[in-house]
Amino acid sequence: MSRRYRIKHITTYSYSDRVTSSYGRGFLAPRDTESQRCVEKSVTVEPSPTDQSFGVDVYGNEDVYFHVSSDHEKLVVTADSLVEVDPPSSAELAIGKALPWEDARPRGVSGVASDGEAAVAVEFVLDLDTPEITDAVCEYAEASFADGRALREVVVDLTHRIFTDFTYQSGSTTVSTKVADVLDARSGVCQDFARLAIACLRSKGLAARYVSGYLATEPPPGKERMIGVDATHAWAAVWSPGGQWLAFDPTNDQLVDERYATVAWGRDYADVPPLRGVIYTEAEESSISVSVDVAPLT
């Protein structure tokens, strides 16, 4: 049965002195997919922006842009949306079950993508501009990639190993923390674990993407409350022939289901940050607070 969620995401910036101009861009509204529909969405900014617009990026994600030109010492961005998410279909539940992981690589033997869908996926095989696929990442990935192992089994195993080997520690990293540092520290947050999994998959020639979104605040009956609620969440997805993507969450040791609301995806966090901006001010101090509520609706 499909589940509906009312999502409210409030970001508050406070400054020690007046800000004369503020530019912001972010990804805050759930996107429409085959298994998800965004029924309602709005983004409000206080003080009222001089300019605000919405657009769509190269990956089909909806972004919001705003410019506040009045003086202010506090900026509040509120995203409010209603989204409907379907449980995984039988086709989604079968992704990668009988497919050796080697056959899920979008490049053919000659190194050229074999079809249109694979050609699009090749971008998600490439390492980042500052490389994340280090010798340590390759060594960590190796244990999950037995020859001929089914793609789904590889993903489940890698997900479980990251969940077991790493400690979720809020505030232990920043958005600029490298995968190699997370691997050394054996701790991080959901963004770090997703990025580590992506680096491992790419080290084997698989296409993997970074996904941002939300988790239901209240779990359904019989399910435990998961890590990462009451904040934006991040997970990963790996490509399979036919343009299918198998999404998984290393932070909670599970495949993605109807408790997840997808906002955006890209090659890395930097492609789809919830909010990013530039301000003009002489303030020496600033702070940010974020409140997220994902409330299931009957």
C-alpha cells in the first residue's frame, strides 16, 4: 500500500550582524518518479525574496533559487510538501537477483557503453574530480565482490559491512570530509556512508549515484525507528541493465522502501545539497539550525 507523508523542512540562518544581500539555491522538493508522486510543494523564504524561481537540473531534479536584498540578521527557508510513495514493485524486488555483478557494469568489453541507458549511466562510474577511489577503498570493497556473485547480494553485503564496521556519529564530519578520512576514522553520518558505498561500487566499474531525501519520522507498525530521521537523509543506488537502479541505505542496513522520500540524485553530495548560498555581510559569526518532520498521513 502506498504511503503519504507531509514533509516540513525548516532551515534557519542567524547572523551576528546585518546581511545586506543573500543568494540561495537548493533541492528541497521531492521529485516525481515511477514509484513516487509529489502532490503538493512550496518553498517560502523570510524575509521575502526580491527574486525566487524554480528550475530543473541535468538529472531532472527540481531546484529553487532565491535572492533576498533587504537587510536581515536571520533567514528562514521553509519547504512544505506532500508526497506519496509506493512500496517496491515485484520488478524492483527482482533487480540484481540473478545478475552477476560483473554484467551490471555499463561499459562493454571494448570500454564503450553498449546502449543508450548504459551510456547515461557511464557518468556515474567516473571518479570525482578530487579522486575518492583510493587503494584503501579498493581493498575495503574487495570482500563483497566475489566472482559471479549476484549484484543484489553484493549490495546487501556491502550495505551490512558498512553498517557494522562504522559508527554513526553526528557532527563527526562535514560536507567536505573525504571518503578516505571516513574510512580511517570508521565513523561518520549518512552522507559519508552513502559516499563510501558509491566509491566502492565505482572502483569495480559499476555505476552508482548519490540520493538525497527524507525518512519517515514515525516507523510503520512492527518496524524500528531508523537512524537519520528528523534531518535530511542520504543513501545510494547502483545501476542495473535496463535502466533500473537498486537503492540501498548503509546507515540503516537495508534496501530502500516506501519509508524513503526521494528529493534529488546526482554523482555526489555537491550536485544536490539541500541549500547552498552566498551572503554579503560584515558579521563575524553565524549559525544554522535545521528542523525536519516527516509525518505519515492516514
